[in-house]
Amino acid sequence: MILNFGFALIVLLAVFVFSSIKILPEYERGVMFTLGRMTGVKGPGLFLVIPFIQKMIKVDMRTVVLDVPPQDVISRDNVSVRVNAVVYFRVIDADKAIIEVEHFYDAVSQLAQTTLRSTLGKHELDDMLAEREKLNADIQQILDRHTDAWGLKVANVEIKQVDLDESMTRAIARQAEAERARRAKVINAEGEMQAAENLRGAAEQLAREPQALQLRYLQTLVDIAGDKSSTIVFPLPMDLIEPLMDMRDKLKSAGAPAAPRAGTPSDER
């Protein structure tokens, strides 16, 4: 009887010792409570937890990827969109994550949803589509500020997708097409202005150097000779026309009578 009792006591003591041995990996910490009071954070490695007196709550210290459910948001310019995002956070103070908030994972999820709606509601649709990096940084700062008291660190926030209804998608497509047409007209007008500036500079250069005009004339003849078209446009140099025009002006200034036209009888009276 005594042997049986001793054997049972040894077995009970062995079970007690083995149940008090805890091993935590590198990425986990154990928040210790002794008779209901927090007495520190254990881990990683091997340590003892006294059964019925101490209690340990494990906390994962790795980065958590939180998928924020799609949220219906009304932008500042009264456009209804559906936005979803992802939040990356991790626990930096295991004791605060257990003591200061109940179920920190759900708390961060609810806070991310409300922050996403309130922050995006202050911006217009164009900002949501074109300035995602700025919006991500704003949401990340707000979440990090609120979760700091919980011992959490929000590392990053990414807006994954902004869904629009079909009518708004068509309106944006029409707007983009009109914008491309406007840019094409502006570019065409700038090209015409630059061409006009270059032509004016070329004309001024030719006016200062008459020999350049003759070289340009010869180059034009070379270009015409290489063309296989049946129509040939022969440019007449201005040097040949100017003496005739000067002679006409001199005759007009001297008062010389104009030559009679061919086939027109002269006045006999």
C-alpha cells in the first residue's frame, strides 16, 4: 500500500514537473501572470511555469498581414467607390498587447476599416487613383499613432484596389480621351510655333548672305532632279526678276510712254 502510494506520488511529481516545462521558439514571447498579476515576459527558450499558480499567454512577434475587407467609401466629390487594403503590423511589446487591449488582431482590423473610410472620404476620386502612396502613408501614420498604446507597430498600409461602377468608368474614359485630344492640339500648336521661329531665323540668315540663297536654289534643283514625278516645278531665282523690276521702276519715274499692246491700233489723232 505504501509502495503504491509512493509510486503514485512519484508519477504525479513527474507529471507536475513536465507540465511546468515550457519552450518557446524565437518568434514567440510568453506573458506571465502569477496569481493574476503580470510578472514579466518570458522567452524565447526553456523556462518553468508553476501550474495552478502561474499562467502564460503566448504572443507571436512576427509581422502580421491583415487583409482589410472591402469598404464602401463616398469621396469628397460625391463618387461612390469600393476600396480594400492590406495592413502589415507586428507586436513590439507583448505585455501591452495582452493587457491594454482585448484581441489586438480584431482591434486592429476594426480600426483599419474605420480609418480607411474616414481618410479616403476626405479626398477626391482623382487623389485615390493618382496619389495612393500619399494616402497609404497617411493611413499608416494614423493607425500607428492609435496602436502605439497597445504595443503594436504598423509597418505599412497598401490600398490594393479601388472599384468603380461601370458608368463612372465610362466617364473617366471619356475624360481621358478628351485630355489626350487637348494635349495633341497643344503639341501641334507648339510645333507650328517652333517651325515658324526656325523659318524666320532661316530667312534672316539668307537675307544676310545672298550666296546662301543661290546654294539653296541649286539644292532645290538637285531635289527636283531626283524626283520621279512627271510634274516638275522650276523655281525662278529672284536675282533674275529684280533687274527687270528695277528697270520698270526707272521707266515709270522717267515718264516714258508704255509700249502699245500687240494687235491694238495706235491713236492717229
